[in-house]
Amino acid sequence: MEKAQLIELVKSLCSDAEVTEGRQFVEAVVPVKDLHSVAEQLKTDPETAFDFLFCLSGVDYGKELGVVYHVRSTKLGHSIVLKIRFQDRDNPVADSVTDIWLTAEYHEREVYDLLGIKFRNHPDLRRFFLPASAGYPLRKDFVDDENIVVKK
Amino acid sequence: MEEAVKELIDENQEYVINMGPQHPSTHGVLRLVVSLKGEIVKNVEPHIGYIHRGIEKMCESITYPQIIHLTDRMDYLSAHINNEAVCLAVEKALETDIPDRIKIIRTIMSELTRIQSHQLFWATYGMDLGGLTCFFYGLRDREKILDIFEETCGSRMIVSYNCPGGLMYDIHPNFQNRVKEFIKYFRRTLPEYDQLLTGNVIFRERTMNVGRLSLEDAISYGVTGPSGRASGFSCDVRKHEPYSAYDRVKFNEITFNDGDSYHRYLVRMKEMWESMDIIEQLIDNIPEGPYAVKMKPVIKLPEGEYYQRVETARGELGVYIISDGNKNPYRVKFRSPNFVNLSVLNLISKDFKIADLVTIGGSLDLVIPDIDR
């Protein structure tokens, strides 16, 4: 599917989405509550058939936290980037997409571990790399006096 | 004594044991908590993070040329390909034109890296299944590639040979001859690998129909690389999104439909032949020219997001860079193939015997530092 068509389609799926044609992929910023339904429709619709979630990253944008989903269709070859943003830094919760793409289970655990973003309906949301006392190191306001030495 | 045994049995009457973190078959510090009913595996739960170094966090405080040295330490068997991923992302962001000489040398080095990685896979996989001879044969031949690396890059495994804009140094004058010599030698010795292991009855019995992964699961779990292609998932980035000089060489993407341990093994064996074909097409056609494009002393990427994927020996590596215009990246995410491939272990090892867990884990060819990052 061409980029322009894809932009129209995502806009029709979710009227609140901000869709732009990025440098590489079509990028759609979706409201947190709509993410699961948009993702599900993009996967099940045979015209888009986004069946391969190839990257899921958590990002700290400073004031906001975010999750970025890179999705590709193995049959049709096109890709899309879905993004969600949380205003609430203390208790960010999103819907898990593990039921849509099974690979999300590990990726979401990683994002929870390193950024503290929680995922509703995740089968097994526990810390992955770090012990419970470690905090969320990929956040920009993370402080660790012992291990991080700031050169002046 | 009885009390101690009771503690090991959980509420489902399953016996829980720890495999690792120092188990020889995991090739690194991976701990698998395995629930067993008798000898049958009911659940496998990987515990990782023993060598989590926070590479993504470290990247946020260093410059782009410095990041390259960290990527070596992720998948140390695909070190050169990891370097290339970051370099390509930076070059794409700066819209730098890379001369053919650099592209071709990078491709040759990538394929040599792939061969040595598959050789080590073959060596250790044979050893995991009880054939110690494989280990000596595999390492004997791998040594020859490492010698070529040493001569050209100054290092054997952690090569750091790429830099944004090209290569760190020019190739050694002896490089082409040695590579050609190696290809000639390896074309003769690779059939020995098949004679030794591929046709072995014990090996085939232990790997065929063990750990079957369907195509749907492979795509849904995002299993890429040889492990995904054994299930029929056409996921070779070199074919689908050619980078460097892969658009000018002819090679086949090896896929099978069975998706068991034996076919995951077979994909790697056949890929070594393809890699040799690729090298042979390029080795005599290295044009003259500079080995690096002059870049600015301080590399700053324009504000924006960049994604670059490459095919390492284990699957699709993605580098996702968010830049805010500074000399340090704002956020770097590595989509590591091993992390994703590990997620399928529980699914495909269910209801097999515990000895098969070694077979299945070995056939996924996991490199632990790449999982932990």
C-alpha cells in the first residue's frame, strides 16, 4: 500500500491520530486508549496485514514518556510506526499488544523494566534485567550516585 | 531429605530445576528455570540480565563514533555486522555517499563474519550433542578467518573496523590473496562438516522433529535469521532491503518449511556456501579509491528518527536512533535478534525431554551478551 493511502486509512481508523509521512516510515501518534484497537485492525485487515512487530521501544521524551511500535507486513512489504505518549510520568499504563503480536511479551517486559511503563493485560509483567530496587534507568531523570560518574 | 525434595516440587507436582547460569550448553550466563514432569519439559522460563551493561543508556552519553565500539560487545560473533548497522544509520542520516570500494569491503567482511559465526555454531552444536570432534574441526577453520581479520583490522573478534563514513584503515595488501586462499580451502573442507555431522544417524535422530516452530508463530514471535527461515519465514534483510553491496551480488535466500532443529541447523550450513559465493563475486572487483569519506570531526545528526536494519548471523538487527541535533544521540534502541529469538524457546521446547532442551537451545544459536545488552 502506498504511503498516502496508508495515511488516509489510519486517519479513518482513528480520528484523533496525528499521521505524518516520515523520512522512512509513515508515523502515527495515536491516543493511548485507541492503540489496541488500531493495532488490531491494522493486523486483521487483509489490505494492511501488519503481522510482524519488528521493534518496540520505550522512549523518555523529557516531559512525556512514550512507546514506539515498528510494524511491517511480511506479505505486502509495507511498514508503519505507531506511537503513544503518556503525559503522566508517575503511572503510565498502556494496553498490551501481546494478544496481537506475541513478540510484544518480551519487548513490553523490557520497556517496563527500563522505563517503568506498565502494560494492562500483559501475561507476565515482571522485571527482566534488573532487580526490583534498581529504579528505571532509561528515564532521563534517573540518578545513580554510585555508578554514573558525570565528567565536568 | 524428604523435606528438601518437597521444596523442589511446586503446586502442579512439577519438579523445578535451574539450568545455568553456568551451564555449558547455554554458551553464556543464561539461566533457564525448567519445570519438569518426570523427564518432560513443561515450562521454561529464561532469567536474563546477568551481563546487562546498559549499552543503550551508555550510548546516550557518548558520540556516534564511540557507539561503534559498544556494538561489538553485543553480538560478539557478528561484531563487524553490528558496526555496520550503526555506520549505515549515521550515514543515512547525514546523506553521505559511500564509494563502492567501502561498500564492497564491508560486504566481504560481513560475509566472512557470517561464515566464522556459523562455523562456531556448527562446532559448538556438535559438541552440545556429544560430538567433540566437531569442535576441533570448526575452530581449526574459524582460526583462518580470524587470522585474516587480525591482519586487516588488528583484532580478531572485536574488530571495530567500521567507522561512520567508511573504514578505520585500508585493507592489508595481502587481504585478497588470503581470502581467496581461504575460500579455496573451505570449499574443500566444508563437505567434511556434512560427512561428520549432517549425515550422522544419532545427530539426525536427535534433531529431526524436535522443537518444531510453525510459520505463523515464527512471524508472530518475530523470529528472524536462520531460525526464522527454517520455518519458511522469508526474512533476509540482505534480499528485502539490500544495503552495502548486496544489491549487486547474486545469492539465494535459504528457506525450509519444516522449522525443526535439524532444518535450523541446515539453513546455516547452506548459508556458508552462499556466503562464499558472495565473497567470490566481489573479491576480484574491489575498485581503487579512498577507504573512508572525510567526515566532520564532530558528527551531529540532524534532529529526527532513523531506523536501520541489517542481517547479522542470527537475524535482523535494528538500530533505532532518535537524535535531538546534539553530538550524542537522544535515545538508541537496539532491536537485537537474540532477545527476540529467545522468546520462542518456551513454546517450542514444551513436551520434549530435557535433553532436547539442549538441542533446541543450541539450534537457536543464542549469544547471551546480545540478549542482555
